Amino acid sequence: MPESDFPDIRGLHLFAEMSDENFFALMRGSYVQNFPPQIDLIEEGDPSDFLHIVLSGSVELFSSWNSRETSMATVRPVSTFILAATIKDAPYLMSARTLEKSRVALIPSQDVRGVFDIDAKFARNVVTELAQCYRSVVKNTKDLKLRTSLERLANYLLRQQERTGGNSEFDLPIEKRRLASMLGMTPENLSRAFKSLQSYGVKVSGNRVNISDQKDIENFAKPSPLIDDYST
Amino acid sequence: MPESDFPDIRGLHLFAEMSDENFFALMRGSYVQNFPPQIDLIEEGDPSDFLHIVLSGSVELFSSWNSRETSMATVRPVSTFILAATIKDAPYLMSARTLEKSRVALIPSQDVRGVFDIDAKFARNVVTELAQCYRSVVKNTKDLKLRTSLERLANYLLRQQERTGGNSEFDLPIEKRRLASMLGMTPENLSRAFKSLQSYGVKVSGNRVNISDQKDIENFAKPSPLIDDYST
DNA sequence: CGCCTGCTTGAAGTGTTTCAACGTTCGTGG
DNA sequence: CCACGAACGTTGAAACACTTCAAGCAGGCG
């Protein structure tokens, strides 16, 4: 791996506090690759040989069953994915494909497990990261089971708004078809849901969203820190 | 905590490999309590002061939003719950209540975090446990998003059958209303779903389930290790 | 025995999917 | 530069799945 990629990875909370020695040991066995869009990186069921890190571009995690497919998450720089499979030395539960031209680092899972056993600070951060991931999925389950699709969309918009700085106008970061799948609905249904939200002052044209009455949509969406907050 | 409870807890994978010294240090600050049925143990949003361990009975994890409620999981002896909140020192994401008369051990979260930092083997097992929990929730999300309610029920029955020894006749371990909520459906819908499964050779009376044609129901349910296996 | 609770059933209403057609945008090649 | 195709998004109509409400049924317990 080129040393120019070290700082980005070292900057991740996961790798920030480990010793230099162990960090370099991990980097020594790793490599970096550039992928065009729409390339399958991993397929669910495969053995988890590498911990992946998205350095640029973006990657979609998705799952399939019985010829159906659903979008599970979008991974953006700089972050890791499939840490749990790496740690457990178990098969991937999700597939991954690039959405755009992407730069991805691959760290052999065996090395990750090895360093985990000898570097307490790294171990500490692996746990924090895993706990974080776990809580995110639990929140997602609550979102799916406790809310209607219209409520999920409204809360997604509020989260996206907050993430992009809180302005009343902001962009959707992914295609609508993928957003629909993330939210557990069909593209047609999403399209109609956007129309329904017009009555709460939400305007959409292309990827641009405008929220004209913040109070109104918040009153409908009823966002909760126990479902919608990223950090906690 | 009475020493008679030590072996059960020590037997958990999570606590099995740590040093005696650290194990006793954890037990020293802990206590055990007996609860009648239908008692709220924790409420989502509360600070995570204790790691809980169900020693006997059973505990339901559930979540609420906007005056709706959904069942998230049932915890049976001997296992822990809300480990992630304890480790992250973050608020509980789920509430918990006893389903029956239950014996529950409480270990102060601060002690757990303290021992985690000094006992590498304990840390290793915390990570394994968290990774396991994470993967379970991911599987549950796939179940919810990729399957219809009828398919979820069919696969639940097959899992339950396997868990109870693989016999063609077995019992449902929870009330149907709770099962419905776990599977993301209404009690009425579950009742009708059971009827629909009759055409695949599934007979239900009370809590007793009989599968007369294993091939038939399996062919419909199409269970997958990447959704339905507990261990991996 | 009678009450309570959980389960089932029916009928009506709502929400969501499916299928097919059309519109739009964007990039490519004539 | 325009024309075309491809992919995405939207719309409408019909079918389907699921929920809601209300009533009835069955088993367990005082």
C-alpha cells in the first residue's frame, strides 16, 4: 500500500490509538485498489478474507434472497465495512459493490485478528466500532417496524438535512431507486410518498430537496434520538 | 451476589476465559434479583448503568415510538443483554420486561468497562459476543426486508423446529401475539398466516405445531444460512 | 360457574405492489 | 449538432397484502 494512504486510515477512530508498530504491521500486508463503478467487491456467503476500507468514492452494501434484493447501507469515505465478519472469521452477510469510481483498501482479516490480540487500544476501538454498528442496525430495525414508509421517508429527509448542515435546501446523496430500497419500499411507492409530503411543505425536484416549513414536517416525522441519532 | 450463581455466569462464553481475579472483581459489585412477571426492568433512553444477565425465566426486549410498540427479541437463560450500551456508555435503545418469574443478575457497567481494559481475554470475548449480536440483527433485517410475512413465519417455524431438536412436532415458546410482533405483523395477520400454511402441511393447535411434510414447507420457506442460522 | 385474556373470524378500509406506459435526462455516435 | 438509445423516474389502474374494528370463541383461574 502506498504510504500516501496511511494518514487517511490512521485518522479513522478504529486505527487512531494503536501503536505505530502494529499499525505499520497491518499496512504492510495490505493493498489498495481502484475500482470502476458497479463492480462487485464481495458477495454474501464468501469467507471474510479482508477488512475493507473505502478511501474515496462510495460502496453499496446489499443482500439477496430468492431472487429479491435489498439495499442495506451506503458506505462513504473514510470508513470500514464488514468488521464483524472479519472478527468472527465468518462468512459475509452482505454483498458489496461500488456505486462510483472508488478507491478501496484491503487488510487481510487474519492480520486484523492477530493485532487485535496484542494491541489493547486497537481492541478497545474495535469494540467501540462494533457496538456502534450494532446500535445502528437496531435503530434501523426500529425504524422499519415502528414507522410507515411515509414516516421513514420524512425522518430520512430530516436526518439527511442535519447531516448536510441543517440548511432548508439540500441534495439526496443517492439515487431514488436505492433510497427506496434502503427504506424498504418500491421506487413507485417512494415517488408517491414524495408527493404526499408536499402537504407538509416538502418540495423535490431531481435530487434537490426543499423544506419550506421545518416545524410542519418535524411535527409529522416525530424524529427520536433513539432511532435517528447517528452518534449515540 | 450469592456464590451459587457464579457457575452459571462463569459458564457463559463471555466470562469463561477471563482471570479468576477479574471475574470475582466483577461479581463483588454485582447483585441478583428475583422479579415477578410483567415487570419493567429497563426503559429505552435510560442510561446504561448495568449489564443484565438472565439466570432463569425470560425477558422481552421491545421498543416504542409514537405510542406504537414492537417486540425486538426474547432473552432466555443464561445470557446477557444490552452489552453494546454498556460498552459504549450510551442510553439503552430497547426496553426490557420480564415475561415470567425471572432471576436477573446486574453487573455495574462501569466495572465491566474497567475489566474490559485490563483483561485481554475478556475483551476478546466481548468483541465476539458483540459481533454475534450485530450479525443477528443484520439477519433479522434481511428477514424483514426480503421476505413476506408468510415466508417469515414459515422460516421462524423451521428455526424453532431445529432449535428444539428437529422433531416434526414442537411447541411455540412464546405467546402468539408476541410472535406476531417479533415477525412484524398483527395478531390477526399471524392467525391467518397459520391458516395459509396448512396447505404446506403445517398444523397448529394452541402452542403445538406439527409439520407433516417437511420437504413441502422447506420448499416454500427456502431457509438460508445467511439469514436463518444462529451460530455463524 | 363466570370472568378475564388471548386467539380467531369476518368485513371493510388502507397501504403497497405490480405491470404497463410515458416522460426526462444524459451520454453516445452518426 | 442533433438524434437516438438507455436508464431512471413518474403516473395510472388493477391486484394484492395487511391492518383495523368489531364480534365471537376457547381455555385458564379465581
